[in-house]
Amino acid sequence: MEKDYQLKILYLKTVPSTQIYLKNLLKEKQVQTPIAIVSEIQTDGIGSRNNTWLGLEGNLFLSFAIPLNNLPKDLKIESSSIYFAYILKETLSCLGSKVWLKWPNDFYIEEFKIGGMITGIVDDIILCGVGLNMVDSPDQFATLDINISKEVLLKKYFENIKESFSWKQVFSKYKLEFYKNKSHFTHNNNFKISLENAILCSDGSIKSNGERIYSLRWVK
């Protein structure tokens, strides 16, 4: 993002989906970018593969929008989820968390998922949605391993986004941690794909069994 951009954050008590709420505001030209929506409660959040992300009160439910022309010139748009997810992962790591990023954009503590990101486009704007278990989690999930307020986390996260890191800078760090994916799976066209022998490519895609796969958390 350009240095003079001031991102506005709107805080809500409850909303079905921050992603849909912000998407509608953008389509109706009711807000200007960059902008973020944060809700205390989310009743019908969007998860991966059209699943619902369960919205337990106190967790982070965030969507933010940034003009496409503010993205790094070397970033392939299909890898935007990885880019913004890794910056959030790095923000959390600097605050003391042991969170890691499972390809392409799921947040994990050890072997348990604590959140994820989904990315899409509205006209000439990129729209990112984040769900993160900060204080509570459903069965088979985990919560963030540090105690921090949403306000502090978001301030540091958006400050890091504003630094305008290149894709090359982000990828050079992410590729060093990609080995953590080896015992996990991803999905492609409803098929479960092992990441054990997956090869991470420089544009953020992976090669598995001769097939090239891009981020699956991308919606238009």
C-alpha cells in the first residue's frame, strides 16, 4: 500500500458475514478503500470450499479491501491469499506466537487449525476475509497461543501491509517453512491432495503428481 493510505476500520457487533457485508458496501459504492470490517460475532461466515466458518464470540472476524493497483507488481493475483496470510502469520510470530501457515492460507498451531483466509475481487479491488480463533474454538480446532487484543493485532497487521513488501520478500520466507506442510493435505476440485511430495513454485502454486495447483481460497 502507498505510504499515505489511511485504512479505516469499522467495528460491528454482529453480522452474518464480514466478507459479504463489505462486498455489498463496495458494490453499492458506500465506502472507499482501503477499508476493513471487524465484527464481534459472525453468524454465517465463509470458509474454504463453500463451508461455513463457525463464529464463536470473541474471535477475529475480519474483512478488508485494498485497490488492486496497491498490490506488489510481482504478485500473481491467485497467490494473494498466501501473500496476505503470510504477513498476518509474521505479525503473529513477532508477537510471540508459534503459528505457521499451511498452504495456501490456513493458520495452524502445531497440528491444529486456528483460522484461515479467503480472497476475492470486486471490480478493481481485492477483498480478503479472515477468521481466527483468538479465544475459543470448536472441537478439532485450536486457539491462538498468545493473548492479544484485536485492536493491537490489527494495528500491527495493517502497519505491516502498508510496508508494501514485494512478493519475492514474502515468498523467500514462506518457502523456508513449507516443509511443515508435508504431513498435511489440500483439496483440488473436491479431491484430497497430499502435500507430502508437493513442490512449491516461485509464484505460490504447487506441483503435485505433475499437476500445477494455485491457491484454492480464491473467489470472484
